[in-house]
Amino acid sequence: MTKHNVSIFRPYPFHVGQKIRIEGTKREGDWEVANIGENKVTLRCPITKKEFSWEPFCYHVEEKHDHPWPIP
């Protein structure tokens, strides 16, 4: 199997009460994780206290060098 540089994306494991900053998207800004459901994560704006529920959209990225790709 040939080795390649591969970017790995995994859903981010949020936890309630976590303070996060989102950059580079329309949801950019500071948020607090208010609730985590099976299919939605609810974020609260720390300034307005408004809450928004979205399907999970943040991912953890890591680079792996000399990683097999594709994995059958």
C-alpha cells in the first residue's frame, strides 16, 4: 500500500460549559456550549445569551505523514 500525507477530520467532542471560539465561518465568534443532544449542539452567545442549535459542524484536524491512503 502506498503511503501519502493525509488530513484526518473527526467530529469535535464538545462538553457542556465549554467556552469556544469559532473562526473562519458564518458562526464566527465566542460561544459557550449549552447543551449536547444526539443530533444537535446548542451554543449560547456570552453577550446576548441567545442560544442556537445546530447539527455538529466543528471538526478536529490532524495531519498524518506517511499514512496509508485510501484505507480499504
